Amino acid sequence: MPKHGDPVEYEVGGRTVRVSSPDKVYFPQRGITKRQVVEHYITVGGPLLRAIGERPTTLKRYVDGVEGDWFYAKRVPRGAPSWVDTAEITFPSGRKADEVCPTEPAVFAWAANLGTFDFHPWPVRRPDVDHPDELRIDVDPPDRAGFADAVEVAMVVREVLADAGLTGWPKTSGGRGVHVLVRIRPEWDFVAVRHAVIALGREVERRLPAKATISWWKEERGGRVFLDYNQAARDRTVASAWSVRGTPRATVSTPLTWDLLGEVDADDFDVLTIPAFLKEHGDLHAGMDEEAFGLETALEWYERDLRDHGLGDLPYPPDYPKMPGEPKRVQPSKARPG
């Protein structure tokens, strides 16, 4: 058995977090170790807690590093310390589970010791897990496109959000995409928030038809950037701000301003560069919680599209139960006529 160093302990917010095998290499191409991933989460603990504190959170775990298998831990891992809080969530199937619910920075270092790279928070907070307070638009470029394409579409997302009375906050996904977050009042359920995202996505598609699409089926996208509206469905999540992603570079999903978004490259942000970036810029999304917005206009757009254009709901992911008002969940080329 290879030696990965003796355990080390960190003091994080008054908690002692023990890290086993700290010298285990998690990112071989760059020699980044488990210790460095843990220390990343200690460095960003404050801003990350602002972003996902009190949110039920799925852990994406790479216990053998980026080149090994990974899995989503949707339940609190066995042996979790008593100070790791939980929240009960309900899956689309109706089953329930207790998920990790971060309430202090030490949770992130503890999770990183378990091989967690990225944190996938629900868009809800613990007092009300059925009404999102965060609308998320996932701008996802295809293989043939890149970060610059995602940025071009995200800039139109910003315009559409503004026309709907919403303020979007951009961040890199940590891959080639862009996530745009909107703080909303927790007055709508998951179905309504998803409808709002569909309506916003359709408007982006209208304004940038050659570049953006909301088509669920890849055969219909034609190499365009996909606005993944199903990330707004219950139990679908995106990696949080400050999350380390499972890329060879150990890239990090990083909060930006709209001005910075047009100036940077996604690969600028990784475990090695984030400390200096955070020191220079601080938490660029710190102001997100100052104002929560309503979805009235976006939902009016959804109803207008249904009434005037016959555009209703769109397919859910394949693992979901059949949902009310959902069209046939079969790709167009395989659909039977009639």
C-alpha cells in the first residue's frame, strides 16, 4: 500500500478536522493533493457558506482522485460528526432522505477529507425545502463550442433577465459553461420556477437563434449552446460557487461580475489560483442576498407562449416520473406519428 502521509488536523471555525492521507495525489497532471483540496475549502469557507449555507447539499465524491470513479452522496455519510447538520429533502419519486446541510465552514473541510470535490446545493434553504429561493440558468456549450460561446449566450441571458425584472449573477461552471444565479422570493414551487426558466430560455433562443437553444434533445440542438432548463427540476443541481470540479486542471467554479466574465477564461480559475483571486476581489456575489426578486413577468411569458404559440411544458429527465402537462418523453427521430 502506498504511503500518503500521516493524518493532519486543521482548526476550522472552532472545530478540529482530521485529514487522512493528506499527500494522496488527487489531480495527477498537476500534482495537486488531497491536502491542497482541503486547504482550498478552508480558504473559501466564508464565501462558500454564504453561497450554500442552510441548503441541502449533495456531495460529489472522488475518493480515488479525478482519474477514479465518482458518485453523488445524497445522504449524510456514515460517521459524520454531530456538528454536521442535515435537512430532509423529497426526491421526485416521493422518497425522502437526510442530506448534508452546511451551517459552518468546517463542514467543507470535513467533506473534502471524504473525497468531495464539488458541492451540489439544492436551490432552497432548510426552513422551506419545497420553495426555491434561487433561480439558476445553466448555459451549457456543446463539445464543438467553448467558453467564449457560453459567455456570448450568457450576455443575452443577462438582458432577458433584466427585461423580466431580474438581476443575474454569473459564475464559471468550472467547465466550459456559465451559470447565472438569481435570488428570488421563495413563493413558487419547483414546477413554477422551472416554467420560469423555460420562458426565459425561450426568449434567449428567440434573440440568439443561431447560437442558443432550449431543445432537450441533442439531435435538435445543431451544435448550439444549450440552456438546460431541467437543472431547475427538483433534485437537479449545479456545482456551487467555489466548487472544485473533476477536471484535470482542478478548475474551480468562480463567481464573477459581468465585466470580468467577458475578460477571463474558464481555465484561469483553479485550486492554485483561487487564493490570490479571492484576496484581490473578495466574494463578488456577496451582494446577491441584498434583494430577492419575483417571477411574475417570467411566468406571464410562459403563459403567453402557451396561449399564443402553443408552447407548453418540455420533457423532464428520463429518471423522473411522468409529470402533469409534460409532452411525450421520446426523442423526435424515434417518435411514432399520431
